[in-house]
Amino acid sequence: MIGNIFSWTVTALFGVITLLLAFESWALLTNHTPISNYIRSSVHSYPGEAFVIAVVIGILLGHFLWGPAWGRTSPQGMKP
């Protein structure tokens, strides 16, 4: 059950990322304001918070992409 929830969560995350990238491309091609302009102004206004968010995202990505060598999400499966 938990593996199924994890799988759907990751699928939804990649779906949202794909939609955001599609919007960014559309905005650049049609001369609308892209998302990166909003992000850039927010980072300049709140550099400390932006740094903390970047560190947390990096830690989470590192945890899930380079996690334990065994376990539920590992290609090796559960530890014997």
C-alpha cells in the first residue's frame, strides 16, 4: 500500500514539473511573463529564505535519489 502511494506521489510530482516546464516554454515563446521572472524577484527580495529552501530541496533530492542501499525503494529490495 505505501509503495503504491509513493509511486503515485512521484508520478504526480513529475506531472506537475512537466506542466510547469510546458508553461515556461509557452510563456517564452509568446512573450508572456515566465515563472522564472517571479522566482528571480522573490530570491532577490528574500535571499535567506531562498537559500534555506534550496538546501532543503537538495537534502530531500539527495535522500531519495541516493538513499539507502536496501529497503522498500531500493532496487536491491529488503535487506536479508
